[in-house]
Amino acid sequence: MPAGRFTGACTPDRAAAIAGHLQQVLQLRGQPQAAVIQQLGRNCHMPNACQTPIHGLLHAEWRLAQQQQQPRQELPASEKQQLFASAVCDALAGGGCCASRACFLGACLGAWLGPDAVPPAWQQKCSSWQSIAQQTTQLLMNRDAASRQ
């Protein structure tokens, strides 16, 4: 890392603690969200405010792998929508600081699955959906182009 960048923001001890929290979530990916939210906590404090949405993403990925489905890029929109809605609803059902958990998780799922994963009924309730979908599609195209270089 270049000298001066993030100076003091992430000490070695803090980096080790963050890595430990992320490793814990990775180990729990096969557990249902409700159980993990119960275990890690429902509040808005760190580290669980970061852990529980990341777990939701990893659990969705794990569920997809367990179903031995085709790669996520090849999933029909209806299956992406079911996966997205199920994960976000499970995050909300966990209670506590569920709105921020669901928002963070929804953003991660959208980045992973693409904007067509958002159920049409949810899209219709968002007045700026077209703009969001266009911007997300452009970001994902840029990401994919950069990964091929």
C-alpha cells in the first residue's frame, strides 16, 4: 500500500479483527440467515452490521451451489428474482436493525446477480427504477470488461 494511504485507519490489530469476523461469516455460510442473525446479533453495531448482510450474500451463493444450478450469469431472471427476494426477506425477518441489513444485502445481491434479479413488483414500487437499472447495468459491464483485461 502506498505510504500515507489509510494511515492509522487500519492497524494490524484492526485488520486481523476484521479478517477474523469475515472468516467467521464464511464458515457460517451454510447456516440459515435467521440462525446466523440470532448468533451474531440484531443490532446496528459493528461487526455484525457488516457480518450479517455479507452472510446473506454468501448464504445465497451457497444455496445456489447446493442446487447445482448453472452459473449465476446463466440463471433465468425468475430464478434470480426468487433468490434475491428470498435473501432480502430473510434479512428483514431477522429483526433488529433489519432495514440497513436488507439494504446492504440487496445492493450486494444486485451487484452479484444484476438488476434483473430485483422482482418486477419491487421495481414498480421504485420511481427511479429505470435509472438505477441503467446505471447498474453500465457498472456491471465496466466490471466485466475490466476483469477480462
